Amino acid sequence: MAACRTIGDKVYLNAGGPGARPDVQGDAGLQEKMIGLKEFQAALKEGRKAFAEPKPWNVRDQEINDVWNQNMDAIWLNKVSPAEGMRPVHTEVQKVLDRPRP
């Protein structure tokens, strides 16, 4: 159990995720620190989705993901500041949101 707590502490400190290890996900200390982990595990056991998946009204979520992915490299590579890099993302996502449902 000591290893489980050590791994749980590392997960909580953002050094990785619990992955598919039930011994780590089931650790009470980790479940206290990671809000939603206990609900997620219950949902998996029951075969249901743990969290609602937000969708834009026009259901063009894949297009929004595409805009995001096509515009984030400049930020991740430190070619532009986050504020500067998000301007085109905001503009292009708004164009997608303004489109009608397919």
C-alpha cells in the first residue's frame, strides 16, 4: 500500500495520471485529492459516461477541435504569447459557432 500512496501523491502533484491501475485509482487519499475520480470509477463500473460532453448548439465540435489544433503550435513553441496566439483561435472558433447546424 505504501507504493500506492507514493504513486497517488505523484499523480496529485501533476506528475502523471493514475492510468488504468485500479490500486491507484481506488486509493482513498487520491480520491480525496482528485475531485471526480471516485465518480469516474463508479461510472466505468456501471458502463455509463462519467461526465457530460459539452457540445456547441450547432454540433460542430470536431470543427472547433480542428481550429484549436491548427492554431496552437505557435503558442506551444513559444513563437507568440498565449494572448496573441489565442486571438486567431477565438476568431476562427466564433466563425464555426456562427454556422448553422449541418
